[in-house]
Amino acid sequence: MSAFVGRKAILSFGSPLVPIAALRTKTMTLGNEVIDVTSDDDLGFRTLLQDPGTKTLDMTFEGVTKDVASLNSLITLSMSGADVLDTFSILFPTIGTMAGPFVITSFEIGAPYNEGSTFTCSIQSAGTFTWTPVV
């Protein structure tokens, strides 16, 4: 099993995909909502519907402003409203790539850090997303 260095994970957005520069952290959370159909007939045991419920993918990333063009694009997308979707992907070297349409749910620019401002952005899936493993 090969490991990877977290700083080498690459988050990109747009069409064509453009890497977001100067990221320090990238977090991805997969969610699989279940549908509980438990009734009195189940003898006190939880029963889940065989069909899946809602599948979600949330990502959060933080960085320092180095690439003003990427930062301006994120700010523009953030200000456009929740109806604006864009394609995001995150590449985990030696593991695979997660990609799909997302909406920016929050964007924050922080106080200066060694002459550069910090930023944090959260996105949520807004449709079908895919996982492409490295073979």
C-alpha cells in the first residue's frame, strides 16, 4: 500500500479544470443518508430500506493568497449565489480523484499572515459526483 503526502493533493475547479493555488489544507467528507423504515413488526431492531437515501460530498479547503486569479474566481463564484454550480475535483496522488458539480456554501478571507491573507472555502455537492481510482 502506498501512502501520499497531503500537500500534494490538488483541488481544481472550472471547465477546463484549473488548480487552486496556495492551499494548505483540503478536507473531503462523504455522506450516505439511510432511510429508516423500522416499525413495531421489527422486534425492536432497526430496519433500513435497501435503496440508498441521499449521497453527499462536502469539501473544505484553506490557503494563503498567492494566486490572485484563483482567489478572484472563487470570490466571484461565491458572490454569484447558491444557484451557480461549478465543477470541482480533488486529486489524491496514488489514490484517485473525486469530481462533480458543487456549490460554494461559504467563503472567508482572514487577517494577514506574513504579508498574505488567508482564505477558507466550503463547497457541497450539487449533483452526481464520481470517484476515479488510480489503477
